[in-house]
Amino acid sequence: MPVVLVPGVLRAEAGGESRLRVDADGSLAAVLDEIGRRWPRLERRIRDEQGVLRRYVNVYVDGEDCRRSAGLDTPVPPTAEIQVLPSVAGG
């Protein structure tokens, strides 16, 4: 079962959890679909209304940026670690 690492800024949307075990694998889209069923507020922070990754969110599957591989079609093996990193602005 893949594990999704949730940064502090998004933990409220994940019920306060820092690590989510997601009963889905195969592709990043399948994992995000399951997140959408279980934690819809978290999924809305990751994907937009069309189901595309939000521009300011980076997602890594086993340390690889999904945008540099296959995007939402990035393969996710059962033992994968998925890291979600929203951009942080400051000034």
C-alpha cells in the first residue's frame, strides 16, 4: 500500500495525519482518486476542478518529480512513497 507524506501545511485537510496509507496503486491518478474519496479537502488542494495537478503543488513518487516523468500516469508501485509539496511564498 503506497504511503503519502503530508506536509504540515496540509495536515488539517488530512485529519491531522502526516502519513496516509492509500489502498490504491498503479498510477498517481489512482492514488489521488482514492485520496479524493477519503480526504476530499486534501485532494482539492492537490488537483484542480479538471483533475490536473495544481501549478503550485509538486508531487514526488519515490523521490522522482512526477511532472518530469508521466504526470498523473506516473507508475505507483505498492511500496511507493509519495511526497506532496506545495510551494511556499514569502517576502
